[in-house]
Amino acid sequence: MASKSVSSRPQAARIRLWHPSKGLAWLVLAITTCISLWPMYWLFVTALTPTTFVLKTPPDVVPLHADFSNFQRLLNQASDYWIWARNSIAVALCVTLFHIFFDTLAGYAFAKKRFPGRNVLFWIVIATMMVPTYVTLVPMYLVTRNLQLLNTLWAVILPGFASVFGIFLMRQYIQTLPSELMDAARIDGCGEPGVFWHVILPLSRPAIGALAIFTFVRHWNDFLWPLIVLNDSSAYTLPVGVAGLQGEFSTDFGIIFAGAALAALPMIIFFLIFQRYFLEGVRMGALKG
């Protein structure tokens, strides 16, 4: 009888594992995932579909006539495409590195340092998030022109040295780190640069991963500001260059979607590299919240 009761326990546990609520949760997640990934799927399907079939009604959900003709025509017609890709990579990586350093540095100061007016200054910084980006375009353009940076990548990189959202994100995360670790580092002889480099940065990797993903994707897709300050095709970033492929009287959707598909690949790769830190940051933030 004892062995029978013991053997029945795993079976009961397996039955409890397949509760209807869990099945419903998996179904909702599957539907949400399909909806979220559908635009990306349609982007690549259209990029692989010849132009004669792009505007077909009804469209082919599965690429029955898939080939790489759109990519070939893209590289033949847009001779500067790889230059645009190089410019976008340079801008996105530089801005991301600047964000990681300056936002983490400012977040550390607001989270762990004590100085007069700290809270007031922090809320003033946060209040700037209410200022629309479009209000600052004209002053930023005038400053960029006076510095003689127009039509250079520095005109796109310099305004992105830091962001209020990044400072807020890093400050909230660094606040959860034990101050005893920093005190121990100071006792061992670390100065403030050493504390920041050897304690704050390693412990903040989850938040840094999330910040890196947000920053890279945002500046990789940035269109309006590069369009304003860049005039030469050799200085264009990918969003500006791909948008320029659209004709005045007709649009070759095959080439445009092919360019957009190639432009999406670095974002996907960047996310796959940092997803572990991003998910860890979200999980730890939920537990600590």
C-alpha cells in the first residue's frame, strides 16, 4: 500500500502541472508572440518576393516565388548602401558606449553620493523628459552649425552622449546595490574611479545590457535628426539612405524592403548578444521591486 501511494504521487504532480490556467497562459503567450513577430516576418517575406509579386492580391503569406533579386538590385542601384551601414554602425556603437559610461556615472552619483541639492537636481533632470524632442531641434541645429559639424557623423553622435532615461534607469538600479560593497572597496584602497570601474560597472551589467539594447535600437533607427544634419549621400545613415530609395512618382517596394531587411539584421544580432543581461535585468528588477 505504501509503494502504491508513493507511485501515485508523481502522477498527481504531473496532473497538477497541466492545469488549464497554464495552458491558457501558454496560448496567450503564443498568440502574442506571433502578433509581435508578424511585422518582422512580413518584412523578410516581402524582401524575398520579386517585385512583380509584391503587390499581388491576395498576397502570398508563404514566399512561393522567393529569390534574392531584390537584394541584387538594391546593391546595384544603391552603391553607397554599405557606406550607410558603416555610418549607422559607427553612430549606434559610439552613442551606446557613451550612454553606458555617462549614464552609469551619473546614475551612480545620484544613487550613492551625498551632495547638497542632489534630489532637487535629479528631479530637474527628470523634468526635462517632459520637453518634446521637436522643441530642441532648432537650437541643436544652430549649435551644430556654429561648431561646423554639419554633414559629419559627429553631428549625429554628439547630441546622444547621454540621456535622461538612461540616467534614471541606472540610478534606480544602482540604488538596489549594497553600499557595503563600495565601503569594502574603499577600505581595500580603491579610489572613486576604482569603485566605479571594479564594483559598480560589473554589478550593473543587467541594467547596462537593457540600456545598451534600448540605446542601440533607438539610434540605429533614428531618422529625423540625421535627415536634418546630413546632406551628402556618403554621410547618410541607413534609415536616411533607404528612405531616399523611394521614387518621386513610383515606389519599388522590393528594393525598399530588401534594404530594410538588411538594416534589421544588426539590431537582431545586437539583441541576441545582450538578451541575457536584458532578461536578467528585467527579472531582478521585478524581484527587487
